[in-house]
Amino acid sequence: MTAYFIRRLLLMIPTFLGITFVVFFTMRSAPGGPIEQARQAKMAQMQQQGGAGASAAAGQPAGEEALTPEEEARLMKAYGISDNILADYGRWIANVVRLDFGESNIYGIDVLKLIISKMPISIFFGLISMFVIYAVCIPLGLMKAIKHRGFFDNASSLLVYFGYAIPGYALGAILVVFVASNWQLLPLGGFVSENFASLSFGARVVDLIKHAILPMCCYLIGSFAFMTMLMKNQLMEQMSADYVRTALAKGVPYKRAIFKHALDNSLIPIATTFGNQISLLVGGSFLIESIFNIDGIGMLGFTSVLSKDYTVVMGVLAISATLQLLGNILSDVCVAAVDPRVKFG
């Protein structure tokens, strides 16, 4: 098994290179990069100053450079841009190995420090989401399987199917319009209130909870429904298996047959999803964070794409891709822990 995980770790390298190169090439090919932004800023500055070159800059045709060759060369060196994209990508990889993601051309600070500063918010929502999903969905799916087609199963299915039907970002828009805006029951958005620092400890906790309720509903609704139905369907499949029927025929009590035999095997597919939650734990959701104006990793990645902040986009991608790949390996570890029969060759 050790050899298997070593191979999986080694396979992360070409997978990571493939993911990052595709995005690196796409971002470099798209217009509106830092050099183009610097040109537009220079032209706007010249127009505002009303200098001798302002009218000429304003009348320049599209694509004519407003920067001097020296200024453009300095900017290209600062952002690691040249005519050879493979060489640029190689330098970026070499810097990433040293945990140097460069400097943001929008925020003007180190990308790694910027990402770390946004992580606590996304980790907060990610940890709570993961805890609630597994703590609630596994018992709920268990009860739905045991009471299949009963009143509890049918009633809870309304909530589950609602979760299947509506995306989290769509629910977020509905909650903002009705709960926060029209009814004014909860804040419209943000992670905390503006006067959070001046509040007492108890008031801070209440303020944080009020701001977290609506985003948490959006984070939970999709995964909640999926995990509940996955648990129910897997347990029902195991309950109808021959080994469970044989145990019942031999006089094993029904609860023991369910909780001792069927439940253990039902948790195997649940274990495979655990590692995939790691990327959500840090990455967040840019749509939900955008709707509720939460300044987390998701919002950072979204605004960076819109502003063509290459270094931040690639930094967020590198961390997210690494966590996703590690999460896949962690899922295998969870499966092996749940089912001792699993042997990875």
C-alpha cells in the first residue's frame, strides 16, 4: 500500500503541471493583461494631465503603445512576461517550488500573503459545512433508509429534493432579496459588521452567526441533499444484500444487522467524498461569496479573473489544484480505513 501512495504522490506532478499550464496559457492568451492595463493607465494619466502628449495619446489607434520601450521592458521583467511562454511557465514553476507566487499587479502585495489573509474566512465556512454535512446527513440518510416510504422519509424528501433542484447561488439570490432585503431579518452580506471590533465578545459571536446563516444555507443545500441520498441509497443496497439477509435468517437482531454489518459497508462511498471536501474547505465558492460580498478565497479568485491579475489567478489555482490532488489521495486513505478489505497494489 505504501508503494501505491508513493505512485499517487508522484502522479500529482504531471497532473499539476497539466492543469496549471492550460490555465497559464489561457490567461496569457487572453487580452487585458498587466501590460495592457499599464498602457491604459498611462494614456489616462496623460489625458488627465493635459500635457503635450495627451492629445496624441488619445488619438492613437488601437494597439499602438503608450509606454516607452524601457517602461514596457521593465514591466515585462517584473511580471515574468516574454515572447517565450514555455520559458515563462518554467520560471513560474521554479518560483512556485520556492513558494514564490509573485506580486499582484492589482493589490501590489505578495500573492501568497494575500491568499493567506483570505483563508480564515473560507476555512470558517468550509469547516462548518463539512461538520454539518457529515454529522447530519449520515444519520438522516440512515433514518430515511430504515423508514423507507414512511412518513419521515416522505417528509424529509421534500427538503432533499429541494436541495437537488436549486443551486446554492440561486438560493443565495432569493435569500438576499426576501430574508435580508424585504424582511430585514438578517444582514445583506459581509462576514461581520463594520463595528465588529467595538463589540463585546458575546455581541461578536451573535454578529458572526447572523452574517453566517444565509451563506451557510447556500453552502449546505447542494452537498446536504447529495450526501443524504447517497447514504440512504447505499444503506438500502446493503440491507438487501445476501449477507444481511443471511444474518437476519440466523437470528441476528435487526438493529445489529443494520448498524454492525450494513452500515460499515455503506460508509465506503461516503469516505470517497471526504477528500474532495478539502478543496472546498479552503477554496470556498466564488458565486456565493460574490452574492454575499464575503471577502474570501472564492471572491479573490473571481475578482482576479475579471481584472486579469495573472499572478493571483495562478496562485489560487496552484493551491486549489494541490489541495484537490491531495484530497483524492486522502479519499483513498479514508476508504482503506473504513474497509480493511481494500488493498491498494
